[in-house]
Amino acid sequence: MKYVAHSKEETQDLAYKLAKVLFPDSLVALNGDLACGKTTFTQGLAKGLNIKKTVNSPTFNILKIYEGDLTLYHIDAYRLYENPYDLGFEDYLDNGGVMVIEWFDYIKDMFKDDYLEIRFTYLDENSRLIEFIPHGQRYEELLKELDSLC
């Protein structure tokens, strides 16, 4: 499933809709170059989960936790590419929340093969190609639900 978002608002709206079909213990894997919209997308997810706090990149913290309809565990793995050691992130998967990992490719070996991958490709200053790739049956079903909302 592919979408082209022509603005920050369209990116966030797509993520907002995704949040409405996520389930407890969802794993959302975000990949793409710097400034491609990963954090912007996560901000839209947070709105869809009724999170009131401002969501920003956890680059220096690595993990930020936000409470909403489902708890959002927001991880930025960018700084872990040289040393992807076990930090216990997988422990958060069984807490009934939603885990969103930016730069997922850097640490994907730490997780099982059941997740929703979202790839961001820079098209121009305002536009991004956003590609949804399901890994596992639950995420294939989730994308069918998302498609009906879009």
C-alpha cells in the first residue's frame, strides 16, 4: 500500500487514521532518510491515540513514553547503528501499547517478524512517498482496515 503525502498535515492525517486501527502490542517500524517525515508521522499517530503531550524526536533520549488511549513507546534507533546492543525494547511489546521505532532497520534483529514497516521516501520539499509493508497476518488485516479509512 502506497500513499503520497504532499504536506506535513497529510502525513499526520494518514498516521492519525492508522492509529485508529492499531491494536495493543502493535509494532510500527519506520525507515527512511533524515527529514523524511518519521517524527511527523509519529506526531499524527499520537493525535490519533489521544495523546495530549507534544511528541518530538527521542534522538537523545532514545525512548520516550506517552500515555493515551494506548501507551506510545517512541524509540529512535539512529544512534544505535554502530552498537545495536540489547536495550530491552522488546519488553515494551507486551505491555498493551504501541511501539514506534524510527530507524528500525538498525535494530530489527532484536524483534520477531511480526510488525508493520513504513518506508518514507523524499520526493520534494513538501512531498513524501509513504509505503506500508505488512510483516505478518495481523498487519495485513490492519492495512485492509486502514485502506477502508483512506
